[in-house]
Amino acid sequence: MNRRIVLALLGVGGVSLLSSRLVAKERVSMADTAIELIERSDAEWRELLTPEQYKVLRKEGTERPFTSPLNDEHRDGIYACVGCELPLFEAATKFDSGTGWPSFFQ
């Protein structure tokens, strides 16, 4: 997954911040998460996602820098992909890179 796609996944609000309580119950390394191919038709993706999420996840769209509400998100937990619900980043690894998009060091 390239950096543009990761930034796009984070930027649209297409990312969920999962409760740290859920993570604490069964602490599993994100690297150990099994990944299965998700096959959906274009119509299924359009039904599952909002128009903005669809643009970012399926059409490589992005938002303007400094416009994401996730820039000011500081709750504990894990950021997850809205398309596959797999964990992407732990909130504790988030930092302000000055780029206008949420950034993570791990």
C-alpha cells in the first residue's frame, strides 16, 4: 500500500477510531492480523461507502491539506480502514508532521 492511499484512507473520515477498550481485551500486533482479499463489485462499494469515501478508497481521490477533522483527533485507540475494517495505525503513533494530513511514525 503506498503512502498516497494510506493518507487518503485516513483523510476522509473513512477511518474509524476503535475504542482502546476493545483493543485492550485481546492485544494483538497489527502485523499479525490476517489479510484476506475483499472482492466487491463497484455497485457494492458504492452502497457500502459514502460518495467521499468511495472517491478516496476506489478512485484515489484525496482532500485538501489541513481540512480533515482527523487532524485534531487525539483519542486513544486504533485507526481502521472503512473498507476492510483492518487496523491501520495506533493513535499513540500519531504526530503532527506539518503536512496537513494525519501522520504516524509506525
